[in-house]
Amino acid sequence: MGKNRKISSITKPISNTIDATKRGGFSSSMGFILAATGSAVGLGNIWKFPYVAGQSGGGVFFIFYLVFTLLIGVPILIAEMTLGRKTRQNPVGAYRKLDKRFTFAGGIGVACAFVVLSFYSVIGGWVFNYLITYGKNLLNTIAIAEPVQFYNEFISSSLAPVTGHLVFMLLTCLIVLGGVSAGIEKTSKILLPALFVLIIAVVVRSVTLPDAWKGLSYLFIPDWSSITSTTKLLEIVLSAMGQVFFTLSIGAGTMITYGSYLTKETNIVKAACMIPLLDTLVAVLAGMAILPAVFSFGLNPGEGPGLLFVTLPTVFNQMPFGSIFGFIFFLLVLVAAVTSSVSLLEVVVSFGIDTLKLKRKTSSVLCALAIALLGVITALSFGAMSSFRPLGLSMFDLINQLADKLLMPLGGIFICVFSGWVLGVDDIILEINRGGVKPFTHKKLLSFSLRYIAPVCILMILVSSLFGLS
Ligand code: TRP
């Protein structure tokens, strides 16, 4: 299929020099790996992973998560980055440049980034509020005396969640306004290691609490007997795959967009392996920080989105200098979240710049405003607007599920079908090998994953979630 197209894309030099300078780009491979890891490591690891694992059976979930990361995550990361670098375009422009019939697939990515950011920044706003609370109580031994009550009162209020969400969007917008800046690269370089150190400190406290082993065994030892029905199994498989997409920032065109700012010297395959590795490490550490504490304090691991906001304050209350710890920790969670939200906004903004021909400033402001507006409804969905339940779900659940169960898997299927069948793995490999990196030797494996394994897995999940089997 597409023989002519293949030949023409091999022989035709990719005219990206002018584009690249105008659009900006990463200064080095290291800068890219840091920024892409910054995109991947975020609330998905620290907030979502522990609570989804807690809701979905711990160890069994974790095994599916690892399997999907290898089978689906790595190949899609490779495909997205190569597509971006090859075309130097946002997702819509990228697909359109290679095959007009697939322009809509890029549209799904942009829509997905839009929707995800609208609720991501709501959680970012929660983190911001917790940070302020710890900041105000730095010198008090205990900042949040009744974490459960504090959390419930906080999310059902209006002013604080909305303000937090808007501040978070403003922060994200300011960074994106500055372009693909050395600023993000530099901050990631300092703050990612700092995040590691702090999480490890919390892990140490958490695993030395009484009964902590229960939490660890919940996370690492799969209890297959907990799968009592096919529905339950499907539910776990579905959340594991949703988590892989979310945490690796795939399916929403983020990595196409970041790939479009890549230099040709960057080793895409190496990046596609490093990112999941670091990302999983942070997720596991977050799980080890939170789940042992949950069991130790007799909390419920299936608590849901509030888990981080209830459990960690409980742990901080038990630590010397807990408030200072809490402050620094939430600051780092905020930073991790911002380096991710920037990548989401960048997808939508780059669509405005490349395709709608807007200036970066105009595009950044307009996109951020539109996303902020949708987010306000989500921010109020536990409080003032809790009776607004489209399709019988709270706005928060609706948006969360729309992205997790529909848009991201759809985006994933199209990237696989497109790169595996339409463009062809040969072209992907050609792009990987550009710039004199070590030639790629796993063509069969990549081809098999992109053409069969990944799309079939995603399709099964998509069908089961569409037909409400789980
Ligand atoms: N991966 C980020 C996290 O774990 C969030 C994120 C960034 C994302 N870009 C994305 C999620 C694209 C889905 C799609 O917090």
C-alpha cells in the first residue's frame, strides 16, 4: 500500500529548517527527554496511579499496567514522536501532511488534550489550595487536623476550587506563552530529581508505619482470587490501559507535538524507553508512599480521587516537621503537574499556530480561556453544580471517562493503524534512523505491535467500554 507515497517521502527532503526556527524547539536531546518525562510524570503518577490501583485490585492491576506499557505504550510513543519529528506539525497538521484522509485523527488528539486539560487543571487547583494551606501553617505541627473532613468541605465549596483551577491555568498559559522554552527544560532538570528525593522521604515514613506491609503486598502481590467475574476483570484491564495512556501522555497528540520540536540527532527509541521507565518509577514510589499509609490508618484504598488529598495529610501529621514537608511535597506535585499541563496546552496551542495560523500569544490566550471555562464547570461539580449530571454522571466523572475510555483509546488506535498500515513501519524506521543514531533493528517487533497487538488490545477495550460491559 502507498508505494508512491513511500518513495516520495524517502526522496523528498523534509523542509523543516525554516519551520523549525520559527516554531521553536528543544535545545538538545537531553532537554527533550526531560521535557517529555516532565509531560509524562505528573498527577497521573502521584494522584491517579495510587487511587486507580486502590480501586482496581492493586497487584492484578499493576501487572496489566506493566504489560500494557510494554505492548502498547512504547510502540505508540515511538510512533507519535516520529510522526511529529517527520512532519514538524501539531497532530492535525501532521496527519494532514502525510494523508489528508486522516486529518480527523489529529482532531481527536487536539480535542482530547483540550478535554483532559480542563479537568487536569481542576486537580492542579486542588494541589494549589493544599499548598497554600500548608504554607499558612508552616510553623504549626499539624496543618490539616481532620483530613477527611477538610477534603470533603474543600471540594464541595465553590470559591477555592475555582480560584485554584484558574491560577493553575494561568500558570500553564504563562509558560506556554513563552514558547518551547529553555525555562521548562531547566526547571525539569532541577525539580524532577527533587521530586524523587521527596517522594522517597515520604515512602520511608509510610513503609515504616505499623501494618505498612499490608499496603505493599496489596500493591505488589496480585490477588487473583479478587477477580470474581468477567466484568470485574474487564474493569481492571480497562483501567490499566486507561492509566497507561494517561500516564505516558499518549493518544492525545502530546508526543506528536513534542516530537515536532525534536532535533534529528535525538534517539527516539531510547527516549521511548526512558520515559516509561522513569514514569513507572515515580508511579511505584507514589504507590509506596500512599498505599501502606492507607492500610496503616485503616482508610479505604478504593476511596477514589480524594486518596492523595486525604492520606498524605494523615501521614504528614505523623511526621516531625510535617507541615514543612507537606508544603514542599505539594509544591513539587504542583510543579510535576504544571510540566504536564504545559504539554497538554501546547497541543491545542500549536494547532492554533500551525493550522489556524494564529500568533503564539493569541493562540495561547484563546485556548487557555476556552479550556478554563469548561474546567470551571468541572471544578464546581462536587459543590454548587453537583446536581448537573449529564448522562447521569458528575461532570468530573464524565470528562474523566470521556478522555480515558473513548478519546485516548481512539487516538491510540488511529496512530497505530496509521503508522503501521497507512504510512508503513519502513517510513517510521527511516525517520528513527535519521541523524546517525544506531540503526533500529527490531522492525518485526515494532511492526507486529503497531499493526496487530496494540490496535487489537485497544479495540477490545474500546468495544467493551462503549457497550458498557464494565
Ligand atoms: N501524563 C500526564 C500525567 O501523568 C498528564 C498528561 C500530559 C496527559 N499529557 C497528556 C494525559 C496527554 C493524557 C494525554 O500527569
